[in-house]
Amino acid sequence: MKNRLGRARAAAKAGTLPLTGVFRYGKPITSRGFTFMDRPGHDPASVTGQIASGGTLIAFRTGRGLAFGSKSAPTVMIASNTEMFLRQRDDMDLNAGTIVSDGARIKSVGRAI
């Protein structure tokens, strides 16, 4: 049950773009747009699969404060809440929490990313 709930949350974060492809872990991504990779839930392992698939830049969103970096592909750290961003300012590149805390527009934060 917990696994299904996690998948439902992940799907809800996807937004409204049409799905253009579903790929196995670490396999080359051959379509443009919004794609899905069947991957482990452990963040470092999932990012490894994204890089193996051809990812050249990782946009890593965190709400708990996991600081992640990779020599294989630059990582942009995106804080999902302002409190954590302020606490870990040296580890975060962008504060997306301003959407909730300051009323920032989603589009403007998206452009900043």
C-alpha cells in the first residue's frame, strides 16, 4: 500500500503535460517531453539511472534537505520549502518554497530554475 501511495504522489507532481514515453531504469531516453523512468525510490540510485539514460543536468528537488551532487552531471539543488532553504543555504541553489511562503508565481520560479 505504501508503494502505491508513493507512486500516486509522484504522478500528482507531474503536472498536466502528456506523457511521451516510459523507460526502464538506465535505458536511453529516446523521446522529448515528459517521460517516466521505472526506477528505485532511493534518490542517489534514481539519479544514477537518469544520468545513465543520458541526463546531463540534474534538477534535484528536496523537501527534507538531502544535499546531492554528482561528478557525472551538474546538479541544481531546489528547496521545496523556505525554512529548509534558509537552514541549508550553502547546499541549496534555488528556493521554490517562495511559492507558498511569499506568493511567488509558479511560472517565475520555473523560469528561475
